[in-house]
Amino acid sequence: MIKHVVVWKLKDRADGPKLKSAIENLDGKIPGLLSIEAGIDENKSDAAGDLILISTHTDKAALDLYQDHPVHIELKNIIGPCVTSRVVVDYTI
């Protein structure tokens, strides 16, 4: 299995709830996507991100499928204009 973690800094933290909902809406829509969750930062430190996505995929091929899936592309188009930075980590579990 592989975990996919993305942390964003948002232009406007008020966008967090709608983006969280859009992330959670991917659940069950992409083959090989075992789980997906999103969270809004409560720390509010300058070092913290504002929004996180954590997903689990059956394997690297499933993560690659997820990356190119139309539902994920649609999500990227929603999130992209709302962010100032993004950090990604993918790791095998």
C-alpha cells in the first residue's frame, strides 16, 4: 500500500471547509483508492499548513491512476486557485 499526503497553504483560510468537503467527495469514486481524509489546521502557527489530504492506495499503480483520474483532475482545478503553496509526500506502508 502507499500513502499520499498533501499539505496546502491557502490564500484564504475561509475556503478550508469547502475544499475539505470536495476532497472527501472523492471517497469511493476512484479504483484503488482505499481511503481518503481531509483536515483543516487548528494550530494556526506560521509553520503549519492550512489543509491536509491523506489518502491510501492499493499500490503505486493505483496512485498513478488516481493522479490522472478525471474526478481527481476536477478536484485539482477546484483547489489550485485557492492555494499559495503545496507539499506532497508519498510513502509505502
